[in-house]
Amino acid sequence: DTEVTQTPKHLVMGMTNKKSLKCEQHMGHRAMYWYKQKAKKPPELMFVYSYEKLSINESVPSRFSPECPNSSLLNLHLHALQPEDSALYLCASSQPATGPNQPQHFGDGTRLSIL
Amino acid sequence: GESVGLHLPTLSVQEGDNSIINCAYSNSASDYFIWYKQESGKGPQFIIDIRSNMDKRQGQRVTVLLNKTVKHLSLQIAATQPGDSAVYFCAGGTSYGKLTFGQGTILTVHP
């Protein structure tokens, strides 16, 4: 079982809907990440939070809005998505890379389908 | 731009054989490398990592080799088992936490 929990596992939404993806970890990690993974492709970084502050935004469209309410939780708010946004959304956590790099641990993702 | 890529997209082996998965990277700023295993319907699972000041690291049944001169990374799996069948990704990291993944290799282990 993964130590990073993502909910829901599956989500189907229309282009006008607003929904949120949730991620939780209890490993004491202070860095959390959102990735997008299309079928048969590698994960692509979207956002990085370090000590609950957004540190990297990989030029993600504003219809994706991340939020880090506390050190254990990471949300991704979705609004007015496009069909091409259908993908597996992965959350990961690690110790912040302020010293020696630490591996990122991934959840099993939310499979998102936009109708 | 930075990229981390693989030589071969698929690898098919017999159970008990040793497997070698290769990866080439182009970003000299990467100072940390990780191998992940991703099974169908799951997220990437950490296998082993190596820092850029090392050239070899061993784990349980796995070895990672790093050749910075030619920017090449490999994952060796000893006595490959059917449960090792998955997609394997290499990833390069920098000191500010950004990971860039390679394209992935599909490993199929035949009983």
C-alpha cells in the first residue's frame, strides 16, 4: 500500500464543472508535488510545494489551481477543464531538496476523464 | 532543453534472466537520479537512487550504474521474476526538487 493517499481514484466531469483532487501523506514530508501523466507517457511535473509554499509552477493553465492547506494535505482544484486534460494525476511527497536529495514517493493517482 | 530518455522502449526476458534497462540523459544539471517501477493502475514506485558523485549503487536484486562521461544510466535486475513486469522510468533531479522523467521501458518477464 502506498503511503500517499489520493482521492478520488476516478473522476468523470464535464467541462463546466468544478471539482477537486485530494492528496494526503503522513510521512512528515514537507515537499509535495502534482504530476500529470498521459497514457503510455512519463509523468510531467505541474506544481511543487515546499514548506506549504508554491515553489514551482511549470506554466500550468490557470484552470488548475493547487492548494496546500497544511503539511499533510495537497489539493488540486479543477475548473473549466478541456478534453485534453483527461489524464492520470499523480501526487508525490518528499523531504524538501534543501540538502541531499530525497526520493519522491507517489500515490496511485486520480484518473480524470473530461466529457 | 533538459530531457532524460531511454534507448529501448520494450524489453522481453525469461524468468531467471538478468535484465538491463538503459537511460540517456542530456541535462548536465541533474545531480540525482532515480529509477521507478510503475505497474498498471498504480503510481510510480521508488526502486533505487544514485547521486551524481557515485558511479554504482546496489540494492536488493537491483544495481544502478551511472556514467557521467557519456550521460548514461542503467538499471540491472538480477534473476528477473514475473512480478518485475512493469514500466520502468528513470528520472533526473536537481537540487531544487524538480524531477524530469525519461520515456519509460516496458519490461515483460515470461515464465
